[in-house]
Amino acid sequence: MFSVPLLSSGATNMSEARHTDRGKWSQAGVPHRGWTCVGIEGLEEPLQLCEMCESADIRYVYFMEHPDYPDSLGVGCICAEHMEEDYVSPRLREKKLRSKAQRRRTWPKRQWKVSYKGNPYLNAEGFNLTVFPVSDHKGRYWGLRVTHRESGHSQAGRRRYSTEDAAKRAALDALLWAKENLSE
């Protein structure tokens, strides 16, 4: 979606208007500092316009809130830095999200082994991830278990997966959860 900025009162042509118009940065009543990032989302490609500067196409959307502003704003990294007055955390959040997106792209290429019980398993980052078929009164489905190899702490997933591949894809989320909750 493309929007043409209105000419500011002193602007004589469109290029001058773009140069002086800074979106919500130029609007009275919009706080410039003291915002809090409440979430971040990665889009497949730069599809959204930053709602603060209203000029940058963004791929990673930072959802910002301020106690003196009624709406959440979806902004880019640079605007988020200025709004939070933090020039490190937004880039770290984006780096983490980029890393997670890269892992999601490469995860299906992992080579799973087969246990002596015949279940596919994968050892990754100190954890054992196992997917296994389950049959019960509700039907046949696939389950998932993650085990911290050093401590032996283990957690079975509560979700049911219709296919082995679906359970293997979900194993990445299980690994990320386990790294935060089962280590030690």
C-alpha cells in the first residue's frame, strides 16, 4: 500500500514535502520517547510501512505502546530504537528473530535417526527430540518428547500431529521451549 504525503504548509513541491514530513514524528500529540516494545513479528518480505516515520518499508515489525498514546504502532528497527531510547535491544531482538527464521528454513533438512524402538529422533544442542506414533480411543496421531540429555529431565508434548513430518517440524519449537525450561 502506497500513500502520498500531503504537502506541508511551507512545502512548494512533492520532494520538499517528503523531505520535511516525518510521519508521526512530525505530529503534535505523538510521544517521541518512553515507548515499550510489546512484541516483534517477522514478515516474509518488506510488506508494511513503518507507522511512525511513515516512509520505511519494514520486514520486522516492532509493536510499540506508550501510556500517553491510545494505539499500538507497528514500526521498524530504527524508529523502535529512538522510541525506546535503546540502541541495542531492538537490534538484538531482530537478530534473534532472524536467527529463528533461518533455523525454521534449515530445520526440515536435519537428518533424523531411528531409535531401537523404531522412533525417529534427533540430538540437538544437548537435547534428545523424539517423535512417535500413538494410537488410542481418539485415533492415530504422532506425539513428541524432548529430553535434556545431561539432567534427564523430559517433557512430552501435549499436541497431536497428524503426520510424522508435522511432529518433526514442531520439534524445533519444542527444542526452543526446552532450552528455556528443561536445562538443569
